[in-house]
Amino acid sequence: MSDVSLKLSAKDIYEKEFERTLIRGFKPEDVDSFLDEIIADYQKMSDMNNELLKLTDENAKLKREIESLRLRVATGGHHQSQSNQTNNLDLLKRISNLEKAVFGK
């Protein structure tokens, strides 16, 4: 995945100070209120980004596991026990659910 790091953190936004002017400035309360909304949304976005990165890593891991299982089956794993077949089916179901969660239906 390409670099998806954010330039600002919620803390950066919270701690940002603006120069005050005497002429035609903004009401500090309005600016603070708006920044509070931005901080809340930004934190949610950051949390979602972190969750997406975790899910992407897990998805890649599961895809590698699928490929490994496919190779084992293709190279003579036709005589697997019932337990292994059940485990493989469970793994495929987990991967399918993960792909739906990450990429939507």
C-alpha cells in the first residue's frame, strides 16, 4: 500500500495557534468550535486508517495461506484428512468475510 500517513494529527490541530488581528478577525469561540469538530472527524479518520492497515495486512497473510493450501492440494494433497478439509473450509470462509469487510460486498 502506498504511503497513507497523515500530515497532521488531532493533537496538531488542537494545539494550533492563530495570530489574532484587530481588524476583521474571527471570533475565537467559532474557530475553536470548528476545530473541535475537525479534531473529532480527524481522529475517527485516523482510527479507520489504522484499522484498514491492519485488515490489509491480515488479508495479505490470508491470501498467502490460501496460495500455500492451493499448492499443497495441487502437489498431491488429495488424501487430506477430514480435519484438514474442515480447517481449509473454515479458513476460506474467514478470508471471504475479511474481503467483504475490507472491500465491501
